[in-house]
Amino acid sequence: MRLVVHESDAIVSDVICDREPVQIGSGDECAVRLPPDLPAYAGSIHPTDEGHALTPAAGGAVEILLNGSAIGGRVLLRAGDEVRIGPVVVEVMQESAESFSRPEITTSVAHLTRFAQTSQLPPSSLVKRTDESIGVQPLHVQRIGQVNLKLAACITPEQIMEVALDAIQAAFSPQRVWIGIRRLNYGAMEYVEGRTNSGQSVDLPEPGDKLKPRVLDRAQFVLIQQWSPDERLGIMTGPFAGPDGTLGMIYVDGPERRYAPADLDYLILLSNTLAVQLDAVFRYIAQNRAAMLAGEISVAHEIQARLTPKKLPQWEDVLQIGAFREPGREHTGDIYDVVKLASGHAAIMIANTPATGPLPSMLMAQAHAAFRVAAMHQDAPHVFLRSLNHVLYDPARDRLLNCFVGLIDPADGTLRYAMAGTTGAFIIGLRGEDRALAPSPAEPMLGDTRAPSYSLHSTVLESSETLVLFTPGVVTAKSRAGEVFGQDRFVNFLCDGFGQLASQLLKEMLADLRSFTEGGLQPDDITVILAHRV
């Protein structure tokens, strides 16, 4: 997938989103850069089995619009979608490596001037691109054969770097050689190694840093006979050119060394040979990671199923409760529970987490156990949230949980509740109108801050009214045509069925949802709880 980034009606960058997530924000590590006044991390676009998904940062750091509508959770992207974050617009395009061609990127005169000043080459420099012809000498063929034999045993980027360093030292006897590698065609180098001819470690020298734009952005190989009149330094540098862009950079230099065009040709041949193996290793790592994630989701589904109530308590002729959960195909993190307290009240919890990997399983189990203990002690909803936050909080802020917990008195319909983060919660009134329960502004997600203060809210569930609770997966599901089910459609459907018993309303809602998503996408868990006061 290709992301064309616009700002002020000008194209400012063009990013390929392939095997690894693309971060969005004002931070230096973000490929889709936002202005500095916006959050350092606003979300990410990442590959899934069904396509590429956009996941906003936890807590809604900044409003993100997809095709003009605000999103509250993970959504799948399709070619033609437009994502707007403040003044930045990201145009989503389908692109294959074979047909890849970047649009002309509009930039300022000042930027072009700075580039010209910092990247001007000395006289007699030679510049080549990866698609230009090169001369291959018999010695080069022999050396590349030996390199290939060593590369065949390499299964990590570090091993490939070691082979590359040895090959460059043997071929050019340089004073310094430096290699930087990254998994994607943008961002900082993830694997770096520099070495002098005496075996000491070295950082990328200043000339190499100045040549980075030519190598990484324009995929140019450069030979410089003499760096400056005062510094008789011969230099060769060039990219690791992968199928989706540059995967890194090689830099070689030596004092009093005048590298010949044949040396640059061999560096190009060596670099392209190394890039092929690098790309294969990165794809292998990505495939293993995808298989690992699939296994983690499978385990999470099993734990989730065991935590889901097999039978919900009922209050005959007073309160009827119905619930439904459908596991997500790409991400799981929903948990719910309903308990009948000794006082006769109904205790209800519904929660979901944006966490990935093994964390959702842990968070679901912790939330379920904490809720059962709180129900046994008949803790107030806001007290329960504070207690669970104490369990979940970690400075890494990776154990986040949206949660609604409420207590219903079936006798008079009093509903006392507290909310952390954003969970769908409203009441369908006597005339079919919806009444939102979410506080404004939303209170922090569980695990986001060390000691948040959660408020206790109260309302009344009148006779024939229905409490509706749902997780974001309900509204992010898509049809075969890519249309999002959406919160408005969901709320309107339930309001049209006002006054019905929970079981009947839930049955009709599920039939409508399944009909809509047939042949479409359901990346996240779908969980709905209805509590109808008879």
C-alpha cells in the first residue's frame, strides 16, 4: 500500500506501507510526519490478513477523519481512502513494487537550497544509479561467488553485515567502512556497524552523513576522488536497493586513495547482492512474526471463550439481559461479565483493549478476576475502576483498557456507573430516542495514568427502556463493498426496535449485522450487551 502525504495542497512525502507498521505523528521516528504542535504519536497503519489497518493512538490523542468521518478505533483502509489528521491529508493508494513510481514531491525553495548546499559534489565525482550498466571483471565474479556462499548461511541482518564488512575490507582495504540497515525504505538505521582498518568501531563520518540524501532518498552510488582541497580523502558510498526502496547504506573511504570507476562498479554489484539477501531475511522475519501473531490471537480467543459467561443471570418480569460476542479475525481484546449480587442488583462490565501480542489475554483475565472480586465485595463502580487501574498501570503504558462498569437496581431502575476511556453506552428511551451515557470529556483509559480519579454517575432506566453497551468492533465492521457499518447505523437500528425484550432486539440486530458484513471484514471483536427493564 502506498501513502501519499499532502499538506497545504502540496505533496510532502510518499511512503510505502508493506510488511511493517507505519507510524503517524510529529516524532522523529514517524514516517508520516505531523506538524510539531500535534502529538508525537497519533497512530499507525499496519498490515493485517485482510489488508492494511489504521489504529489511532490510545486515548484519542488527536482527531482522525477517514473520508470525512471521525474514527474511534481500528479501521481497515482501502485504495482511494483519505485520512485527515489536522492539516495533513494521507491519500491511500494501492501500489505494487513492480509498478512503483513516486509522484513529484513539491517542496520549498528554501529546502531545495539547503539540499543543494549540503549535497554538492566535488569536481570529478562519479554518480551512478542501480539501473545503470556496470562493468564486471573476472575477479569481481569470483569475489561475488564467495560472498554468495557466505550469505547462504545468513539468517539475521547482523550476520549479513559481518559478511559485508569482511568483503569490503578484502576488496578495498579502506581506512573506514560503515554500514547501516533498516527494514523499511524510510526512517533511521536499525542495524549499524562501522569499522576501521585496525578493527576499531567507528561512527558514520561527516562526509557520509552529508551524502545520505543522495544515497537513501535518490538511490545513488557516488565515487569521490578527493573530498576537499584540504582533505585528500577518497570516498565511495551507495544504497542497499531493495524491491520497495533503499534498505540501508554502505560508506567506504581512505586517505590518499583514488578509487576507480571499476571499484564503484564492484561496490554496486556487492551492494545489490547483499540487498537481495537482506530483503529475503526481512521477509522471513515478517512471516515468522505473522505466524506468531496468529498463534497469539488463537490463544487469546480460547482464553476469551473460557471467560465468557455461559449463561447470564435474569430477573424475571423485572430485568432481562442479553449479550453477544463475535471474535475478531485480526485482533481480540473484548471481555464482558454479568453478575447477580447478593443484594439482587445487576453488576455489568464490558471492556476492550487496543493492546496486541500476548497482552490482551492477560488484560482480559485480570479484568474478569478483578470484577468478580469487586462484585463479591459489592464495590461501587468508580472504586472498582481505581482498583483495577492500580493493577494494570505500567510506565510503558501498554496495558490500556476501555471499561464500563455499572450497577442496576431492578426494583426502581437506578443505574450507577463509571467509565474509563471510550465504550459505547446509551439508553433507548420510551419513544425510541437514544440517551448517551458517556461523560464529557472522556475519563482516562485504565492503565494510562498512575492515579486517575474516576467519577460515579447515576441515571434511571425506566420501564420499557433498554441499556445498550458495545465495543468499537461493532461500528468498524465493513461490508463486501468496503462500507463501514458505523455507529449511526447501529444506534438507529436499535432505536427503531425500542420497547422490545433484549433477546428479540439482540436477535434482530445480529441478523442485520451479519447480513451487512457477509463477505466483508470484521477485524476486531464485536461485543454487545442489552439490559431491558420490563
